[in-house]
Amino acid sequence: MVLLSLILPPILLLLLYFIVRPRPVTIPIKNRHVFITGGSSGIGLALAQQAASQGARVSLLARSLNKLQEAKESIRRSSGLDVAIFSADVRDHDAVQKAVNDAGPIDVLVVNQGVFVPQELEKQGLDEIKFMIDVNLMGSFNVIKAALPLMKERKDRLPASISLISSQAGQVGIYGYTAYSASKFGLRGLAEALQQEVIADNIHVSVVYPPDTDTPGFEKENEVRPELTKLLAGSSGSMKADEVAKKALDGIKSGSFTVPCNFEGHMLAIATAGLSPQRSFLMAFIEVASVGVLRLVGLFFQWNWYQTIENWHAKKNRT
């Protein structure tokens, strides 16, 4: 009887999900306009190269015109295709709006810009905190607000996409990531509410959660990371920008709401699924069946992290 009471709720939930679940969707890339912010380097540039190689018409937006021109030349060399480039700061809505208007209607919007300065909250200046939130979160609002009206009015009515590049630090808080995690956690709330607002327009929202990724920005970040941050975050490993871009583009094309990039990311996605949309019946089953076990695993990691923090402070106090 106890066993039945444990098994029955997941079965009933999955039966209900099977009846009402969203239909699978495929978002075409070929011959469509893909607009990528933060596209002059790192994950954004890798995404642009892969989208262009799949026949997309690509536009890039970033602050530095010189880096944009270098990115344009890099894509031309790798794919033989030209991309449009637009220099604007995502914190400036008017500049973003002008760039979007000049670029033309967008089919796949990738909101990829991001800045990160790791530091304990007590030591970090409010100007740095505001900078991260303005670029990572408010900048995302600016870009989406600028692009959405024309996305809704597109003539082909094929499935379209808005993708936000978050971070595994947008799934779990880490020492030294106070402001950064806040800005990246915010993207999920934006995405969940936005998906409900745009689903009737056949626009599908994705949130991509990369781990540490080998980019120029990551190299600079590593130089100033607090020691405890390195101890806690360094165990998950890192990925190449090309690898993250492939995972992201595959997730975007399948209309997946949550797009993890590695094994740890998949585990975090299941553990933090909450009320996020889910298109895959298999993943819905895994989420329901394994949430208890993953909560236990998560508690183990939390205990281990706090033990590491306690030991680090004890060692520091002895020296």
C-alpha cells in the first residue's frame, strides 16, 4: 500500500501531462534571420559561425565596432558568408532599437551579452553590481522589447525563438557570484513569464545554462576570482565555446525551454525544474521520478560546500 502511494502520483501526473503537454516544435534556421547580441566573441561568435554555416542570415550586435569587424571577417573566412554588424550598448534602449530596426524583422533572437566580475558582496562596489545587472538583466529587457513587435508581425508565421544565455550560476548560487547570480537567476523569471505572453504568436523561449566556458572573458574572470570561488566552482570543469554553441543551437531549434550543456547542467536542470515548461515526455518523466533523489544529491553538495567554506575560514584564522 505504501509502495502504491509512492508510485501512483507520478503516474497520474505523467498521464495528465501526456494529455495536455505542448506539441513538439522545430524552429528552422536556414534562410532565416538570426540576431545575436554579444556576438563579437566567445559563445556569441561561435553561435554566429554555426548559424551561418547552416544557412541563416546572421546579424551581430556588440559594443566594440572593431571586435565586430573582426568577428565578421572570421565568419566570412569560415563560411564564406557575410554577416551584418551593429555597434550598440544593450543598456541604451534607443541605440538597441535603432540597430534592430536597421537589421529588420528577426526570426531567432539570441540574447547573449553578459559581464561578470566575481567578488564577495561586502567587497564589491555598487557600481560594479549595477553594471552587471544593467547589462545582464536590464539589457535583456531592452533587446527583447526592441525586437518583439516585429517578431510578432512576421509574415511567414513559422516558429520563432527568443533565447537567453544564462549560466549554471543562474541555477545555483556560488560564493563570490552574488550580483552575477542575481542577474542570471532573473533571466529565468523573465523567460517563464515571457513564454506565456508569446506562445500564441508561435514564439518559443529558451534559456541556455552554460558552465564555465573558455572565452576571453573567462580568462579575465579567473584572474580575479576569490580563492573560495575557485574551490567551489572549479570542480564542474569547463567547455569550449563551440561545444556550448552547438548545444545551445540544438536546444533552440527544438524549442526546448531549458537547455543544459553538460552532465552537471542536466542534473541541475532536473533538480531546479520547478514550474518551467517541458516539451519532452521522457524528460518530464525523469524530472518527476528523480526529483527526490536529486534533492538528496543537492543537499550533499551543499553540505560539502559549507564544509569547505568552514574549513577555509578556520585555516585562514589560524594563519
